[in-house]
Amino acid sequence: MKALINKAALFFLSIRESVLKKADPIFLLFILLITNYRFSLKIIAIIAIYIYRPNFKFKKSGVIYFYIGIIVLAIFNLLVINNNLHYNYIMVVLSGCLIWAACLLVFHQLVLFIELNTVDKIINSIKILVFLNFLCSLYDLFKIMIITHTLNPYTLISPPPYGISSGDLIGGVYGEMHLVNMTISSMMLIFFLYQKNFVYILFSIIPLLLTGSNFGTLISIASLGYIFIIKNENITRYYIAFSIAIVLVFYIKVTPENLSYLKNSLTKITHQVEHKPKVKVAVSDSNQPPQKSAEDIKIEKINNYSAYKYGKNFNNDTVYHLKQAYIQQQQKLLRDKEDYTHYVKDSIKKAKEKDKRFEYGKLKKFDFNSKSGKLISFMQTKDLLQSNWKYFLFGAGLGSFSSRLAFITSGIVDDSRVLMRIPKYENPLFANNHEAIFRYLLFLDDEYHSVTNLPFCWYNELLGEYGIIGLILFSLFYLGFFIKKIRLLTFGKLLLVTILIFFLFDYWYQRLSVMVLFELLMLLDIKIQSEKAHKHLEEKK
């Protein structure tokens, strides 16, 4: 017993030494607070870090210019373009500008952290963050297992947030937002692959899989495949092969329902337009279509219905196939009677139809089977830009068309208590477009609740609220800052492409979490390669 206690003491002493001497504990605490879901902790983090390190000497860079430019554009829209000086809207714009200012202040601290620390110390700090997230993700899973009384909650037949949706509760160290955990874990997976650190590859990929984000997993696998092709190192390829094997085992053994859901989602994306069978019509010599009898028309309708229903052109035995359709329908009704989840969903739907928020079921409707909600939201953004030259150049204004703030101030989503204190504001442009998509999604069954249908997207925010000028600012300054240093980037090149894809998932800047880690890793890559280049020059001399 004494020996066990001594070993435990030595273990904790080694951890303490790693945190205090091999990492930057102050900055690690800052990262933990700033990336947390709660906005109050982000405010505390920014105030505390500037008290600890009161440095306001901002170095000129494209990222700084972007953040300043987007704030100026938001204020210009408020005062000149929209001229909407209603108190509630002024408070929305002020809140949005403060969030942008927070992004700027955090980036400045990232630059200082990179400059003041060695590469090893920065990497050790990142390792501790990833390890803590791994433990917290497992803790989230353990809580779900206790609540659901099962070792594998992913296979449980249950309405959300459990069953197949259990991954939505795996926020890890970042709090109540599984997409943040998924996105950051995906970026860390890429980083540690380039570091050839197998242990931390595992610490990254396991939380990624636990979140249950199918499209996040697909993006990560695509990244692994790219690294496998461009890297000639056997050790890296072994790690990639093992990582992909973990993903396959997880989907087959742990979340088979997610695998089926992924297949269905991919099928919907690749077959957005349903192909209807062509009906051959004989044409007479006079080039006039022949007259059809009532019986021929009836048979053709039956065939067309069968073809539409089953994806085939049934020319014979239509009565048999219609009878089979009736039998299948009756079997489904019987299964529904025995299915607990069916009754829960039915009860939820009836409750929604009586809910004022859902306009008693009389919502603006969208066909998500023919077009995904995301695609519809892009079309709405395009229509906005084409409707007016002011919208085309400057957008509808901060918080007026598509952003996290727009959803919060409209009252349709619950969020941080701090942000919920912003006065209520709802622009008709938002209410009739992206909010309408979101409301209808909430009204529908959970099978439609996917990132492919959610209108959340940085590109919708950028173009919808800041217009083409906002796009120019983003492309010229933010992306331009990293593209100018492309020769210094290794894993950063892939991270840059990856974040452009992840921008389709959410309003990441207003989350003040994912972009913090993205910028940290990009700056770290630049520092690593700059030091290597400098060392190479010194050796030549």
C-alpha cells in the first residue's frame, strides 16, 4: 500500500513538473477559459490575461487589420447604410463589435505567447490541453452511461439527446458544444500526426469519434488520406492506417446506427434530385401523339406511382406491387405500435403543434429531401445579395441576417447567460430566411437535425451581414496573412483548407473557441519553420 501511494505521489509530482516547468500554466489556463462554452469565462480570461500581461503594442498583421476592418464595417453599416438607431439594434451591434474586439485581443495574446515561449513549451501546453479534453470527454460519456444505464448509449433506442444523438453531449473541456470539441480534435489530430506522436493522436481521435459528427469524421479521414499520399515516412503512414482502423471499428462496433445515418445522408446529398422514369410515347406518322384510352391513362398513373415509390419502372403485375406496398405499410404501422420511440416522437410532434413558438404547426415549409437546409440557406444569401446594391456591397448589417447573435437576440435559441441579456432584436430578413429554416427544422423529427440542414455557416454570416466588402476584407487580410507565409507552413497548409471546410458548420468567430486554437496552431507552424530556416542559415555560415 505504501509503495502504491509513493508511486501515485511521484506520478502527480511529474505532472506538476510538466505543467510548471515544461509548459506555460498561465497561458494554458487562459486557453481553457477562453475556449469554454460559457461567455462569462471568456470575459474573465481576457481581463485576467491583460492584467497579468498588460501589453497593447499590436504588431501590424493582416489578421489585426481584418478584425479592425470588420468592426469599422459593422459601425458604418449601422450609421450610414442601415441608419437603424433603435436602442435594441444599437446594443446588438455594440455586442457584436465587442466580440470582434475580443477576437483581436486574443490573437494579440497568442502572438505574445508564441514569441515568449520555446517551441517545446508551446507543444507541451497543447499536449496538456488535449489530454484534459480526452479525460473530460470520457467523463461526459461516463455521465451518459450512468443516466441511460447502458455501456453503449449510442445503440440505445431513445429520442434525443440520448441514443444515436449521445455524441451531442460530448463537449469535453470546451463545455456544452460538441461541434467545438469535434473541430478542435480534428485539428489536433492533424497536428500530432505531423509531430509523429501516437499517444496524442489517440487522445485527439477518441473525443472526435465520441462527438458522433459524421461529416467531421469524413473531413478528418480525408485529411488523413491526404497526409498518407504526400508523406513518404512509413511511421506516419502506420499511424494513419491505425487511426483509420480505429474509426472503422468505432463505427461498426460502437455506433452502427451512425454508420447507417451517414450512408443515408450521403445518399441524400448525391441524389438531391429524384430521377423520374421516362415514359415512352409512340408518335404517329403525322407527328401527333396518339390518343390514350381512359384505361391506358389509369395504368400509366399506376406505373408512374410505383416507379416513384420504388425507384423502378413496373410495367407488369402492377396490382401485385401495389398490394405489396399496402402490406409494407401495414407492417410499418404494426412496428410503430410496438416502438416506444415512435410514441415519444408522436407526442413531441403534437406538443409542437400546440406551441406558439412553432406557430401551431403553420410554419414556412421547406423540402429538405430535395434540397438540404444548408443549400437552401446559401440560395437565400444569394437572393439577398442580388436584391439590393447595398446588401451586395455591405450586407444586411451585423446581427441582421445570419449569425450567432441573430439567433440569440431573436430568442429562438438558448445560449450563454451573458449574451442572452442583449436586448431582443429580430430583423425580418433573418426571420423570413435562415430563422424560418431553423424553426422548421426544430419542428421536424430529429432525423433532419444535421449540419447539412442547419443554416449555421460563417460564409452566410460574412456575405449576408458584411457583403462583398466583408468578403474582400476576409480574403485580402485574414486569409492573405497566412497565404503570404505559405512557404513556411507544413501542417498549416492542411489546417487552412480544413478550417475553410469547417466554416460550413458554424459561426466560429462568434464562438471564440475554434478560431483561437486554429490561430495558435498556425502561428506555431510559422515559428517552427522560421526557427528551422534560421538554424539552417546559421549552419551554412
